[in-house]
Amino acid sequence: MGNAQSSQISSGYAEALARNSLTQFNTIMARADKPEIPSDKADVTIIGSGIAAAAVAYSVLAEYKRINKPRRVLVIEARDLCAGATGRGNGLLNCAPHEVFHRLRASIGLNRAAALVRFQLANIKVLDELCRKMKWDIAEYRDVDHVEFYFSDRDRELAFRKVKLLSQWVPEFEIATYSEQQAQSRFKTSRTVKGAISYDAAVIWPFGFVTSVWNHLLRDYKDSLYLMTNTRVNSIETLGRDGHGYIVRTTRGKFRCNHLVHATNAFAPNLVPGLRNKMTGILGTATALRPGNSFNNSDMDHGQSWSIAHGKTCDYAMQRPIGLDGPKDIIVSGGFSNATGHGTSMIGGRETDSPSGRVIETWSGVLSATGDILPFVGHLDPSLTGRSPKPRRNKTKKYDYKYHGEWITAGFGGDGLTWAWLSGIALGAMVVGTENFDVKQETGRPGGTVAKWFPKELIPTLERFDERTFGDIALRFVWSILGNQPEGSDDGDHSADGIHQANVDNLML
């Protein structure tokens, strides 16, 4: 009988900004902390409760409804609802398309690199659609003009070349470029800025969005969906009887299921031993700052988000529409707020306009990335899990339903907001066996079969786990964090993969 032991997930993370002020969060937690589950059986068990888990639940429940076969879905979360990386993110919906395209073109080719960029951009579009159609105003979704500043001629010219190449392969996505003088004039920066680019992006309050999803699902599927928070999974075993594939042992007892979805991002290797040299976690930080009067009175504090590229790293800033005590808080990530001679000090003109009390709150979270810097989304081979239930398949020929299986959606590299939703939607269809259904576009889901819009490069096939790709995972992350490139590589990048947001001494292998 296969089994896996988990490491305890620490509950000592700092609470995300304004978490306990959210009424619907408190309502959900009151139910999830003391769940009334009718039995210990579920068809699908999802471990995790962030955006990836919410998307899987949204999709699984919708797909079961499509085939008129309602099934029970159990969600198990080790901490409070959405207490992981999703709830701690800065909310910037920006995949830095020019950097993503540059990073992927050598490994998967220009055409497929363009396809993955379009997939990330589609994630932003569908989150916008969800928030508008579902009237989830508390998610604070809004379109912004994202501006990336450069502080050397070399960085500016490298970025401009990447933008030019991207425009040839993804021409529908427009990026404006600004020379040194144009950038300083247009964005009212100091003379340290040597150039800039800008393009359409968005920002969102991830915690508000995800709790809105759970609130919606609990209302619409009250007899099918059950959430269980502050419940740690201790081990997973296979079953050879009673028709269920797995038994999940938790701090609240044991639960049986047919399908098990790992949506815990950096913590997935705790329960999937075969991933322990395929992905890793990295500690990142974010800070909420009180803007000074000069900033709030400028034209920079409305409809923009920012990247500060210094050397070969890049840090991010965005502004929430509502602050805790009046002003609109600025959320920064990476070393932006602490780096002497970099970050805030390089913007200019705003160093002394808030003499005290600028920092409101600082918190941390664990990012996750894989050896090839692409997420894992799909079925997990038993050789990775160490568990292999006796295979059974549904006798019907109407859809391809695998009776037992373990699945994953994780490893988003700090860019979960531009990967996770559609990844979870695709995975949900795979779990139910409806991925080949040619469906009309629906709220939160593109039209067509899953293969029509989901990139095959994200599927965790055994062929993907090539030693050349995953053998030196530690060195790859060090290169990503420090911007150092292996011998023979082309120019460095400072892409928005989130990995650079941590110091190398925070690398956790």
C-alpha cells in the first residue's frame, strides 16, 4: 500500500493585509472551521484553498453539472482559507510578456512561446470577466497601465529589443517604449531613469477574489461542496477495497476519495515525493506603505502599476483603491522598499514627504517554481506519487472518465495570477473526463475543447522531467534570483516570474 508523510505546514505566517475585515471570509470560516460533512467519502478531494484550488473546484462542479452527475467535492486547507501565496500576493496581473517570450523562445520555440504568452494574457481577461459578470467588486479588479523603469542604457536597450521581437509574434499586444527624456517627462521621474516601457495590465485583491469564488460555490453547490480549514493532511494511502482509490489521513480524521488534487503550490512535494527534486519553494516578502502627500497629489497614483528594474532584478509596486486608514496603500514586493540607492530612492521627489509611519505592514509568503520555470498542471504518474490504486474506468463511452487519479496544479513561479485560473479550469475538466467536450464559452471558461486553449507544455509528463531540465534546479534558481546566466546563454532577463523577489539566502531546497 503506497503512502506519503507530510511535513507540517507552519501557521506562523504573517496575516495578509486586512484579512479579518472581510465579512464573507468570516462567514465562510465559521462554516469551514466546523464543517458538517455527511460522510467520509468524496469523489474529488482538493488540497489547498487558494486561486488554483478555487479554479479546480469551480470547474469540477460545473463539469459534473454539465454531465448531470453531481458528485461530492471536499476541500482541505491546513490553515485559514486562502492563507497561502494567493492571499499574500501583491495582486499585480502582469506576466511581463516580453520577458516571458524571451525566456521561453529558446526552450520551446517562437511559436509555442507566443502561445504561452497568449495563455497568460487570457487569464487576465477571464478574471476581468468573472469580476464584472459576477459583480465581485470586493476583488478590486481594475485595468492599469503598467510601467517598467530602467536605470541603465544597457537594460533599456535589451528591453526594447525584447519588445520588438514580441511585437512580431504577438502583434495584438501593444507595448510603448520611452527614451530617457520621454520617460522622465511622461512619468515625472528623477534623472536616474534611463528609459521605460508601458503596456496594459491589471491589478486585483487576490484574497477578495478567491473568497468571492468560494462564497459563490458554497451558495450554488451547498449539497456538493464542503470546505475544511485548519486541517492538515498527514498522509495519503491507496485503497484496494470499497471502490475508492485513496484514503487521506488528516488531523480531523480520514477521508476516502477517487480523485486527489494537489493545489498547494510550494508544499506539493510534501505529499508527492517524486516532485522533491522537480520544484522548490522560495520565501518572498511584500510591504504595504502609506503614500506621501506628494504622491497622492500626483498623476501617478491613478491607473498605474510599476516595475523598477535595477541591474538584473525587478521589483513591483501597485496601489490599492482603498487604504486601511484613508490614503491608498502602496503594495511593494521584493527588495524595492529596502534597497539603498535603488527602488523608491530612484523615483525621485518623494523621499521626505512622509517623515514617519510609512510602513503599514510587512508579510511573507512562499513562492514556488519548477525546474523549467513552467507550472505543473495535469495528471500525476504513479511513479511520482508512489501510489497506484487498482485502475478502474467508467463503462460509459460518452466521456473519458478515469475512476482514480492524482492531479496537480502548482509551481507558478510567483506569477500565479496569470497562470492559475485557466490551469485550474483545464484540470477540472481533465478530472471529470470532459476535456474533449466542445463547449460554448462560459463565464470563467473559454469555449472549445481544453486542448484548443490549454498549453500542452504545462502537463507534467515523465518526458518533461528530463535531467537536463531539472537536474540543476538549485543553480537555475540562483541564476534567476541573481540574474547570473549559465555559460553560453544570451543576455540576462529580469522577468516577472517572481523568483527574483527573494534573496538567495531564502532559497529553500
